[in-house]
Amino acid sequence: AKAEGGLLVAKGKAPLPLKSVSVDAQVRGFVMGLRSTLTYSNDSPDPVEVLFRFPMEKSHAVVGLTAVIDGRKIAAQVREKEEARAQYDDAIASGLSAALAEEKSGDIFSIALGNLPPGKDAQIQLQLVGELGVDAEGGVRFSLPSTLKPRYTPAGSTDPLASVPAGEEEQVKSGTVSAVSWFHLTVEGADGVAVVTSPTHSITVTPNDANQLDVRLSKELDSDLVILVKTKEPHAPKAIVEGGEEKKGSFMSSTTVMLNFFPSFPEIEAACEFIFLVDRSGSMRGSYIKSARETLVLFLKSLPQGNYFNIMGFGSSYTSLFPNPVPYDKKHLEKAIKHAQGMEADLGGTELLRPLQHIFETKPRSGYARQVFVLTDGSVSNTDACIQEMRSNLKNARCFTFGIGSGASSALVNGLATAGNGAAEFVKEGERMQPKVIRSLKRALQPAITDVAVSF
């Protein structure tokens, strides 16, 4: 199956063209809602079964799905997986139009559309809700992916989503949505917003009479979109109330309250042993390895004195700059920067598990907290095994991750950081890396806060 715009066609046929996309989104505090409508056309002479796959953050959920196939509207209902699959197969076998949506992995959602007649259109409307993260500069971060990268399958594992064979150098072509016919984002609570910006696209921001900000793109969406909403008081606790309908015969309503806490803590630096684990697989070629090199050099130049560090590159194999972590001094820094600037994506597939295991085979230096920084485009399919390896070694290390470029697996990048009591950052094209690097270092140099309790 070939990928284009997230759409795949069964039995090796050419992908269907994407005719139009419209996106209507809303940001309210740390919560977003999104409705996206995509229209495809079957230009082939035969009916086809198509698969639509798209990347989705783990903190997001699909709350609505409607498909219109040849004028027939199909509204999704929740069913047990086996029952849903059986109903879909029966409909297709009977020559009827049908749709089947399911989560394929932690960050990929799949929709199967069956029996799209020749010369007809298929329209997919998705509704998502989810929590938003905080950017390095203190703003709420809204991200709209345009790319779904194939996942590399390490030897010995299987994954129906992966389209890059195990043992081969990763040369992937991402499926990219190349045009957006309409985009609109509404930001609630305009009086509490300091500024709305985008590091990736040119946008226009206009206030309206409902205490909202209307955000629109100045051009078509040709890459991942990031919009940052910076509030006037980022560390002030906030409550968002969502009213529901009164239930008949009950004194209770379905009103929901969400409390947001984004506290600021005093800085306390600890002595650390930094291990930088850099993805040098084939999928990192071009702008991705360039971004990884720049990020690593920023890290190296920003480390405080009195710490130890090492650099590891990984692909089908892995290699270390130094046999063991070395003191952070002028001699070792010069060698490390020269090494970082010359790194290439020349190590084949994306085998992350084994270098992680190698790191944890030795204990950290006495008196130093080990901090593992992973820089990757995240194209692996054994995500769960990598996360479990990190979780089982939590006493010996913390993990901070950088997702490089479009299509980085949020399941891997966020999952490793969460399992390692660290934090994740994503670096899209056009974004400033320096504030992300500085924030990650500050976090790593502070002791982990555990057993947190909130009273209100």
C-alpha cells in the first residue's frame, strides 16, 4: 500500500487524490477541540477499499466520525473490535459502502472505507478533543500534523503499520497533506491572552466581540502547523467549567470542571551524568539530521561545569564517542562538538532498544544523577519495549526526549519521557531550538519531584 495524504489503497493501486481539507479548531485554556473534513476522489475505473491513517496525540481522543461515500452518510458507533470488524466485512461482501475506525498503535488512528465507486467522492469528518502541552517559552502549544511517517520494524518484531522492512536502511517517503482549503482556530478568553504566534506559518490574529481571538493561516498548510498561545499569567491556576444538560429525575447535572496547575519552582542544580542518544538511522537524512546536529551542539555548549557527558549514535548498530562518560571540560567539549557537527544518518534502521539496554548495563557515576537525552524522529514500531526498558531502569536514570521533524512518533517521544520522569519536546521546521534546549537542561539539573499532592 502506498501513502499519500494519510490515505492508502489496498492491493497496490495508486493512492486516491486529496481534493480538499477544512479544519475548524478551538483552544480553551489547556484543552482543544477540532473538527476536520477531508474529501477524496476515486478517479480509477474500479471500486476500491481505502484506508485512511493519521497521527494522533496520546492525550487526544476521537469523539466523532462521519463518512460520506457516494452521497451515503455513515455515522460511527462504538462496538467491540471483533463485532465491528465482522459487521464491516459483511457490508463489504454485500457490496455496501461501510467505514471502520480503530486505533492501530499508541499514536496512529485508522479508518477503513469500503466500496468507494469509480468517479465518486469520499468525505471524512473527524472530531477530536484533547489536552495541550506547554511550550518551552511558557505558551500553550497547539499542533496540527500533516505527515504520517512509516514505522521501522526491528528484527524479531511485527507491526502491520510498518512499511519499512527490518534489516534494511530506512528510506521513507512520508505521506503529506499538501493543501488546506480552509483553516480556522478560535482562542477563548482573549482578555487573558498576551500573544498568539506560530513559528512554522504566517498567521493572522483578529479579536471578535465574544472575547475570542480568530486565528487563520496566511497561506496553504504545506507542513506541520504549530500555534503558541501565551497567557498574561501563565503560572496562575485556572478552572474551566463545561455545563451539561440536566438529567430528568435527577438533582445532578453533567457539569464538568477542569483545574489547570502550572507551578513555578525554585532552581536547584544537581551534579549530572548526561548521555546524548542521537538517532542516525536512514530516516534522519536531510533536514532531520541537520536539526539533530544543531540541537546536540546547543546542548553541549549549554552544559554547566562540573558534570560528565557522552554521545551515542544509533541505527541498526550503535556507537559511543567515549568509552565512558568524561568530565565536561574544554578538551572533551571541543572533540564532542567536532563529532556532533560531522554526524550523518548512516547507521541503517532504527534500533533504539539495544543502545538503551547498553546504557543501563552500568550504574551511573557515584554522586551524579544520570540524565538520558534521546534525539529521534521516532520511526520505530517496538515502542512498548523501549518504554518498558526505560521504566524498569527508572532508579538509575531519567529520560528527556526531542522529537525531530514532521511525523515523529508522539507515542515513543512522550512515552519514553513519561516513563523516565522527564519531559518531551518536539522540534518542527521553523521552531527555535534554544529555548527548548535550555528548558530541558534546567529540568534535568533539578531533582525529580515525586509524590505530588494537590489540595483545593
